[in-house]
Amino acid sequence: MSGNIDRIDNVIEVSGPLDDFHRFLSQIHTAIEKKGYQEVTLDLSQCTSAFQNSMLSLCAQILAYRKAGIDFSLIPPMKNGYRIYFKILVGHTIWIPDNSTPLHCFNNFSTRSAS
């Protein structure tokens, strides 16, 4: 099953598996570069899976945008079986327990609950 990646204004929503990180990056680019948003919300509340390589690519792009002054908010996955892959720790670092590597691009993220 393929996941959906949609953008509504400055909110990028992932439902199902995050299997097309190019589309995700494209949606971030559109929100910032074409629509001019200075704050972007990444809504992963309905995300059911993601792979490390995709997340690392996403992190690299987010770090570049954050250095350029763009703010990001994160809504982590709600699915209990998958939520363990996104442990929000002090400083809002997200860890993937497969190799205990922190994804530092999410340090100091503001987080919210899904509506």
C-alpha cells in the first residue's frame, strides 16, 4: 500500500507509509519556496512506517531550512506500534531504536498533538 503525502497550506500530512520522501521534500519546498511560509508543520500522526534513509534525507533538508530561519513543528505518529520509533526526549530529539541514532534535525522542534 502506498502512502499519501498532502499539503494543506503550511501543514504537510503523511498518512500510511512514508515511502516517497521525494514527494515529501517537494511538498516542503513548495510550502516554503513557492508559497512563502516561514513555519511548516509536519503531521506524521497517521504515518505508519518510514525508513532510515528517507528520514536522513528529510533531516538534511530540514536542517538547511532551519539554518535559513524556517520554523518547523512536528506532530508525531499516533499508531502505538509505530510510535515507539519516534520517542520524544528532552530537547525533542527523535530516536530510531534500530541503531539508537538520534535524528538531530528534530532537536528543539515544537511538538503538538494531532487534532
